[in-house]
Amino acid sequence: MLQSTWNHDEEAVAAGIEVSHLANASVLKYNDENSLRCVIRLAYYNAMNEYTIIDEMPTGKGYADLVFIPRPCSDKPAMVVELKYGGGLNASEIC
């Protein structure tokens, strides 16, 4: 998952998240935000070697769902995961 994320391989990342989601989310809470956050943490379990992971990090206008802050001496990029329901973004809307 991490390598696919760092390589900007959105199809591999989406497939990995889907596998984790199907394997770990309850049918009753499938689209629940907390359930999705747990699925992301499981999918990126090995990220703990490279990152400090913060849930619900305060931002200027709310909270970022998950923030991956590189550990000291890491050359990896920071990552922010914001969970949204419905709609979606296209690549031109992502900064």
C-alpha cells in the first residue's frame, strides 16, 4: 500500500483499500466513518515504521481524519487522508 501510494498508483491503492474494507468492515457499519478510518489504519499497518499516525488532527477549519507524519530522518512525504462520502473528486481537483 505504501509503495503504491508513494508511486501515485491510485488504482492499486483503491484495490488495496477495497480488500481491507471488505475483509474488516461490518456489513452494518460498512460506510461508517470510524469503520472506514480503522480500515485505512489496517491497510496502512506497516506505515507505523515510517510515520506517526494521528487521528482527527485539528486543522484551521475542522479535523483531518488521518495524518501520516514522517518519522525523524525519514525521506517519505507526509500524507493526509480525508474521508468523504459520495460525490468524489477527479484528479484535477486534488492539489
